[in-house]
Amino acid sequence: MSQPEQRDEVEMLATMLLIRRFEERASQQYQAQKIGGFCHLYIGQEAVVTGAVAATRPDDYLITAYRDHAHALARGTSADACMAELFGKATGCSKGLGGSMHYFDKEHHMYGGHAIVGAHVPLATGMAFAAKYRKEDRVTLCFFGDGAINQGGFHEALNLAGLFKLPVIFICENNFFAMGTSVKRSTSLEQIVDRARGYDMPSGIIDGMSFRDVRDGLSHLIASIRKEPHPAFVEMRTYRYRGHSMSDPASYRTKEELEKFRLEDPITRLRAQLTREGKLTNEQFDKMDKKAKDAAMSSVKFAEKSPEPPLDELYGYTYAPNGEESPAAGTRATKPSEKGRGSSTREKKRTGANISPNGKQA
Amino acid sequence: MREITYRQALNEALAEEIARDPNVFLMGEEVAEYNGAYKVSQGLLDRFGPTRIIDTPISENGFAGLGIGAAMVGLRPIVEFMTFSFSLVAFDQIVNNAPNMLTMSGGQFNVPITFRGPNGPAHQLGATHSHATECLYANVPGLKICTPATPRDAKGLLKAAVRDNNPVLVLECELFYSHKGMVEDEDVDLLIPLGEAELKQEGSDVTIICYAQTVPIALAAAENLAKENINAEVIDLRSIKPLDWPAVFKSVAKTHRVVIAEQDRPWCGIGSEIAYRIQQEIFDELDAPIQRVSQEDVPMPYNEALEQAVLPSAAKIVAAVKKIC
Ligand SMILES: Cc1ncc(C[n+]2csc(CCOP(=O)(O)OP(=O)(O)O)c2C)c(N)n1
Ligand SMILES: [Mg+2]
């Protein structure tokens, strides 16, 4: 059932392709050692975030964990800014200061990229709290993995959201593993969705490999939340084709299991549906795929030729400046000075001359 | 000017800021219907209603995080911890989320939030309830920390904290809520900048640097020392981060002797940093080794006499001064 807010399906298929091709390139660049740190790929899970974005308005709040490339791309952050962030460049979506796990894009209401498992779930309740406080009808989408549901912060956040009736949808991307630990080995319940029962909110299981199921399931909840704020919990059953991170060969699971999910590939599935319904030709699909590949390729070129952040960016964001009205001092952290080193003389000068004049952080 | 309590001063600061800015709200355990565990928020629920004054369950990690998320999208929350000993349950939110967001997002998201509540040992509360947390939090770039010791500073610093665009910890003194002091009349918008120390007493022989609970004991020590013709200069730091280095250096350049009186424990402490900076920046001004008076480095005992032995005191400060004067 199509809702007025829902986004065009062909367009969302193009987004899924962009995510897939972008991450394939990222993987290649990681292996070429152009990308540092940890890098977690979303390949296989694309229907979850694209389905969710298709069901929401651009001004709804979105926040997620560290497997976040797709969430930014789906929201409209450019492939260039995403790749440049992986390269640690000044043109990245977090100016090269966040990295793979900490994508942020205020303009597109993408509130991160959070790498402490479960720690962003309370933040989502705060964003939803703010929306309700200001009487806005925005919904907050909070994505997290199956590994997050055993963290204290997760439970506290769900309780607060239930208690205060906050407009937030908790979206558990259940890919059945937290690193090498299967849900069976981590969680006291048979079904993750049953966690929601403790917090008195509507909940359900959605096939996270199906774009349409995700979109329609969420559309339904969102319509209800916009009318009267309340939280909801959704377990998306999905699968990551790759290892947990780039260094993980994923030997804890079987080839057969992976193949089973690959047969349900979200891109193949939506393509087949659209083709069957006469909404997409093979030529159109090929053209879209080529466009996605080109965008991924040129994002690498963009990242390569982008500048490194200047060294003094290091001190630029420790504190936010204060406006006129604020009396607070020390708005911008400054470099520790080289001064005062090697005072070799024991002679008492006592002029006070080597007292740092501005001295806040001499 | 009129005389009010530290508690009343904080209450006025809260009321004024909540009235001034619709984005400001107060949240915490027992802040609304109970009027505050220490009655700091007395009357605020009646005046501002339950959308601005919000009771939470006992869920520090959850509501600290909620505040940070709300601040990311433009609200200016004041989050009360019943005491900062309980903020440790929310340590990850205070240390990992609030102060890192601005840098991690390349400058896109600042977090204008105030965390406030009583801090430091009170009286015979034992090891779990007696934490001074300033050393722990001072280690974190991106946080600001102030430690008001008087009603006037409590009001002015809290109001400045709420208006600051960064996460600020206002570490109140649990034992001072009933202390009285002179504060500007209510029609004055009293703002005390973060990072400005106050010269409490001029002197020429030694500088006693103090903050929070050590302010009254440093002043008492100075009074005793005066009887023996030792003139101590007393500086209340008021803010731990940013710290008013010029005020410290100026005084040391005058007295050439320093005693640092700390509320917290000694290891990697506030005094370690101050002593290091003094010797690094104005080594030649020193005529004697810097002395420190702090808590003993042990979990806080319940027994009253043992607790007193752990805590800094006027007598300990006097003894430290006499070692170098
Ligand atoms: C608090 C915390 N503990 C441990 C880690 C290390 N770690 C990073 S990801 C991860 C697995 C999380 O799995 P899940 O939540 O299912 O997300 P997925 O990787 O499947 O997307 C672990 C243990 C962390 N980042 N944070
Ligand atoms: Mg998982």
C-alpha cells in the first residue's frame, strides 16, 4: 500500500546500487591501504536502510551505529563526501575527523555514525524527545545491530521512550551475528523482537531482505506515530555478506547459510519485482548500475585528489565557540606553547615576563 | 546585594535560565514532584510545569544520553545527577558522547548541555557515595568543569554553563547547600565566566590555590597563619577547565611559594597538573617545592575519624604552608 510520503521505487533501487558499488570500491581501496582504521561493510543489508528512507521524510531524524556508509548515502550524502571521509580527507562528510565509523551529515539529518555498541540508542530517545518537546511531527529512526540489545543503555533508552511516549522507531538490524557471536549465544530470548514487550511499544519482525516489506512496515508505523507520538520496535531479519570488518574471514558461519541469503538479495529482488510489473527494463537497470559504478569510481578520484585536513584542524573542534551573549571563556582550544621549555638558568628573574600573556592555555 | 543560600542561588539560576530560553529544561531523578533530592529545584515544577521540569527513572546512562541527543538537535538540557557519584553509571555518555561529537562530526554537532549536581565527599557516606569526580572528567578534552564554592559563584557559573555551547559540568558542593552568602539582587543577570579564578584574599608569603570544598578551609588556614605573621594569598579557581593560568602565575610570581589544596585524590590530580605547569612556565619564580594537600589515596572509610583523616583540612594546609615558609 503506497503512502503519499513514500519515495519512488526505481530511485531507491538506484540508491541500493550506489551503496553496493560504493562499498565494493571501498573494500578495494581498503585492501590497497588507502583507508585506515576499521571498516564495516553493509553489503547484503541494503534493503533495510533504503526501505526505511523510502518511508520517511527528509527531515526525520536518523541515527545509526558504525556500519553507517549506507545510512549516509541513502539519506543523500554524496559518494564523494563518503569516500573522502574514508580517506581521512578534509572534504569528507566529517572533514576527515570521524572516519568510517563516524559519518555525520547535518544537512541530511544524519546524526552519526556511533561506534560504542548501544551508546547511541539513548541519543535517539533525546532526539525524539526534542521533536516532541517542540511539537514537531518528526520521527526518529534509530538503527542498531543485534549485538546492541544486551547493553544497559539500550534497555534504559527503550524504557524512557516507552515512559515518555517518544516518536522513535528502534530498528534492530538482526544480521544474526555480533562479530563472531550468534544471537543464540548472546541473547536470552528466542526472538529479539520480544525485547520490546518489556517496554510496552508496538513491535514486529520484518523481512529485511525485502525493500517493500521494510518500507511498508515502517510507513504504517510512521503514520501512526505522526498522529500521536509513541515508540516502536522493529526487528529486521537481514544478513551481511562480508565479514564483520575487513579483517574478518567470517569462518564462524557456513557457506550454505550465506548462499541462502544471497538468493534473497535485496537488489535482485526489487529489480525482479519492478521488471515483472513493467516498471523497469533491463537497459534502464544496466544504465543505473553503470551510473552507480561510475559514481563510486569517481568518488575514489575525488578522495585521492582532496586535501588532507590542515594540521590546525586538530585544535579547531574541541570546543564550540560561544556567541555574543555568552560570557564563557576559552572557546577555542589552543595549542600548548613551546614556550617555557629548557629554562636553564637558576637565576631569579622575577620580571613576570615569561608569564604567558593570554595564558588561558599557555 | 542580599544574603541567600547556595541552594537558593542555584534555584534562582535554574529558574532564570528556564524562563529566559524555551529550549532550556531540567531533567533528573526527583527534580520535579519531590522538588529535588537536595531541594535545589524547589518550586520549579509548580512554576514551569512538567514539560520543562522532568522526573526520570533511576537511569543515569539513559537520561544523560537523552540529554545529549536533545542537545544535538538544538535543545539546551540541564541534567541533574542526584550526586556525581552516580554520574559514573553514565560515564560513557559524559566522556564518549558529549565531548567527542563536535570533533567526530567535523564541527557539525556541538552539544550544549549542562550536567549538574552535588560532587565530592559529604559526611560519612562511605566509599560509593563520596566521589569527587573533577580529576576523572578534567582528563577529557571537550568538557568544561566549574566548581562553585559560594552562593554567588553557584548562581553565576550555573547560568554561564547553561548558555555555553559545550558540555559543562557544574560540580556543586553537597555540604554547602545551606551556606549563606551575598549575591546580586534578582534583577541582575549574574554571569560569571567559566575559566576565571577569584582572588579571595591578598597575601605576600605564600599562595594557597583552592576550589570547591577546600575554599573555606583554605581561608580558615590563612586566618590561622595570619596570627603567626604568615600572609597567605588565597585563590579560588572556580573553574577546573578551562583553568585561569594567568591568575595562578601572577600570584606565584608575587609570593614564590605555593600550596595546592585539592578536594579530590592526589593521583594524576588537579594539583599534579598545576604544579607541573607552574614549574614549567615560571620555574624561576619558585623559592620552595610546591606542596599539595588532598585526600588520601584510599577508598573513603565510613568511620568519622578515619574519614577526617582522609580529607584535606585547615590544619593540613597550615602544616603544608609551614614546611615552606
Ligand atoms: C561497548 C562496545 N563493546 C565492544 C565493541 C566492539 N564491537 C564492535 S562491533 C561489535 C559487534 C556488534 O554487532 P552488532 O551490534 O550485531 O552489529 P553488526 O556488526 O552486526 O552490524 C563489537 C563487539 C564496541 N565497539 N563497543
Ligand atoms: Mg549483528
